Amino acid sequence: MMMQEIEAKFYIADLQKLKERLISQGARLIEPRILEINLRFDTPENKFLQERRVLRLRKDRGAHLTYKDDARLDNGAQVRREIEFDVSNFDLARQFLEVLGYKVVVIYEKYRAVYELYDTEVMLDELPFGNFCEIEGKDVDLLQKVAQALELNWLNSIPISYLALFDSLRNRKSLKVDQLTFQAFEGLTINPADLEVVPADQTIL
């Protein structure tokens, strides 16, 4: 399926409280919490990284292959073309991409639950280095409306991807981890300052 992805991302200090706000606003759970395993692919020359494009294979309750263009910023939201479709076999899809010459450059994991609220999808994400919320919908005004309803400070939206946060964190903290997995981060304590983000659920003006 090809579509335009419009989303905003926020660091969350209290994910349970945000979940309670969602429910109080009438949000409907459409995807219960599940572990996602994501494989990011690139060419041997890292062409996708250089051009800020994404080729990803994801495993959750099924398997999904995704391509994304470089994102542009629109008033705090990320906007880009996205092509995504289901594949029947995760392992065979990985082999297929590798036979074509693509390589896995990073593996990243997260727990995700998805809610529907005011014609948007609200994702509650738990990553090895912190908790986040993503809001995805048809336009930026709608995303801002939902953020306000959830008491999230729009000014603290994060304009980069989870992997960009990971790369910045590794460089800043000189971390000797090359995968964004829960096992790799076991025993590490990462705070918002380490990520250079501000919790959006604690800074409403």
C-alpha cells in the first residue's frame, strides 16, 4: 500500500498515565501490545542511509516490508511517502532481500500498542532507551488536536527517527552497542538528557 505518512513523535515520561488519558478521551485499542522486531536494510555502499531513505522488514503478529522516502518537516511533523505491504514469511523475505544484495545494517526492537483516536492512530512505544508516543493521521492540524487532547506539548515533538536517536546516543555516550535491542541495553540507564529530548507529557505550557 502506498500512502503519505504524516506523523509526530514524543518522548513520554509516564506511559501508563498517557494510556489512561487515551482511554478517557474515548480511544479504541486496535492493536494490543506486542514485541516488534525490525530489520533495517541498506546497500553495500549504505546508499539508503546517505539519502535518508528506509528499507525495513518488520515482524509482529505478521510480517511487513516497508519503503520510506526521506522525510520533510511540516510544523513539527514528519511527512514522507511510504509503501508498505504484508509478506507471508519473514525469514524468506529476509533471504530474498539479501539475495538481491541488501544487507541488514541494524536490528531494533520495540513493544507497541496502537489506539485509534479522532481519525488518527496513536502508538505507545517502549524502546530499549525509553518510552515514546507516535501520532499518525491525515494532516498536521489533526495531529496537533490529538496531541493537545492528550496533554502533550507539541513544541517537544521529536523530528528524527528512533534509529537517528540511537546513532546520536551512541556517539554522545560512546556506547559499545550496535543493535537497538533490549538485550543489548540490559543494565544501561538512559535518561531524556542522554537522548537530548524533553518529555512532552510534563511540559504543557
